[in-house]
Amino acid sequence: KCNVAELDIVIPNSRYYVFKLYKPHQDAVAIPLDINAPMLADAKGRPYPAFDATASRAADGSVTITMTNPMLDTPHTVSLPLQGLPGKIAAAEVITAPDVHAHNTFDAPEAVKTEAFKGAKISRNTLTVNLPPLSIVSITLK
């Protein structure tokens, strides 16, 4: 018998990476966003946004914007005006997987993980993000 607690290996699950992407919002000041997402309806007719975002300013002045796209097969292009916010992308990460059922195992410990995100750009004081399906994207501005 093998006791997993005795193994010298740690396999972060997808929740670990999600918390990592939202960590910059802790102890930071919330910044209201108007993302103007289209509204959809679930099977019971309850409305929900096609994508969502949150933003926070840290003590060092950096701003983190974290966006969520819960749609299984629909990407979204999101444009956010940056009036009063830093205008340079300092870091950008994404968590997504090609299969909605993907998860980390001993055989595939990195099936779901964060990676550098290259689908964001700033032009004319507007942040434009190509938000992949079924993803969470975190962008830090400085």
C-alpha cells in the first residue's frame, strides 16, 4: 500500500491556480469596471453575463484585472478604457484547458496550469483582451 502523504510530490489542482490568479486582489482596493458583457440565460431563465471581470489597485500602485470566460466554446474580445489606470502590461497569465474535464493527476501533473498570456494589448489608452473560451486571465498593469 502507498500512503500519498508519504510521497515526495505535490500536484496542485486547478483551484490552486485559480486562487493564484485572484491573489493580487487580496488587501487591494477594488476598482469598479463597466465591462458591458452580453447577458445570457441559464436553463431556468436566470440571467448571467457571458464574461466577467474584477480590478484592484495594490499598495504599490499596480492594477490587476482578472477576467473570467465561463463559455465552453465562445471566445470574447473585451475592451476596457484605462482612464486613470497604469498603461503598461507588466504581467499576464491565463488558466485554461482544451477539455472541460481536464484535471491534474500523478500521470499528468500539469494538465491544468497557468501560462503566459499573449492575448492582451494596450492601444490608445484601451486594454483589449482576447479572452479564450473556458478561461481565467489575470493582467497586471504598471
